[in-house]
Amino acid sequence: MPRTQTLLILSCAVGALLSSACALPHGSMARPVQPAGEGAVMLAAGAMVPFAVAGGASGDGDSDFGAFSADNAIVIPAGSFDYALGDRHYIGVDVSVWHQAFAVDTDFDAFALFINPRWEYGVNENFSLTVDGNLAYLGADDSGSPFLSPTFGVRAYIPTGFGGAVISQQVGTAFITLTLPGSLAYDVPIPVGEEAVLHIFPEVRWDPTLFFVGDASGFIAFFSGGLSFMLEI
């Protein structure tokens, strides 16, 4: 991808971040396909790795768009805690970090901490409503700023006889942005002892942001792959 397009996409992202909220990959959206009953505790750990980005902008009659895959990698570790208030009625929080210590063969020098309080209410065994708080602190070049980007969404569970697919889609909005984070995961449940279950979640996540600044508009979308392990007890 030409350097001018790369710089355009990055400037779009920075503009969206500084002016409002941007959808950045962090944490897992996967949950057990079999509903966890009242009183269940779910502890999880894993990581996301962005593998591609697409974006562009238009304004004053000009436009430029492009996409590229990641030549280098940053691993975004995450951990979470959830408690079941009832069947498929969960409250919890996840924490994830962007940091140079987890970057591979890259000069990544920014820092981001996400603390995401979250809530899920099961409408039925296969469909839920979700709310995510998405609290974050972003820092770069000896400066930083906090932001809040709550999202509302839905989650669908598709049993396959052994685990199943988990599809999540959220939407959030702020003054100049519209965010649409979502993911597709597969639940691989492994019984551990008499009552505990270890869930393994391979996952693909998308994090697009549409933004509008004056007469200009554009988008940036991150695509990530991840793996997480959740112990349900």
C-alpha cells in the first residue's frame, strides 16, 4: 500500500480518536453457547492480534481509500470476570492493554488501557442483548487522554451439538463517529471435573469506525484474530 494512503488512514484514525471515540480491538466478545446458570462464575484470559486494516477519507472533492495487512504484530492481552445473575444474564468486566512490551518487530510506541464493564441479558437461549461501557485511556508521545465509548448490541448463539458459533454485533455513537464492533467466535467446551467447564474460543473480530469532520467523512476498520480460554465454575 502506498505511503500516502497509509498516512491518510492513520491520520483519520488519530483524528477520530482525538475528537471522539474510535473502535479499537480489545478483549473477546465470546460467551458459552450453553447458558451459564445463576451463580456461575466465568474467568477468562486471552489475546487479540490485529492482522489487517482498511480505511480512507473524502472531502473537498477528493478521496483516497486503501487496505493493507499487518507486516508486524502487536498482541493485545486481555482478562475478564463475569457473574451469572440468572440463565444468560451476566454482569462482568474485562481489561486489555496495548503496549510496546507486547509488540513484535515493530516500533509501536503508544499505550492504551481498556476497562470494559459489560452486561448481557438473554432474551431466549439463542439471543441476547448486550451493553459494553468501553472505558479507555490512550497515550502517545508523552501525552494521553481518557475516553468513554459505550456500545449497545446483540449476541446470537448457534449450537452445533458440541459447542457452537457465537456472533456478536454492537453499535455506538459519539459526536462525530459511529462505531460497529463485532465478532465471530466458536465455543469449544471441555468438561473439567464434575461442575467446571473450560471454554476455548477462537475468534475473528472487526472494529470499524465511521467519522464525520466538517465537510470530510471517512472510515477506518481493524480486523483481528484471537484466542481466549474461559473457565466456567
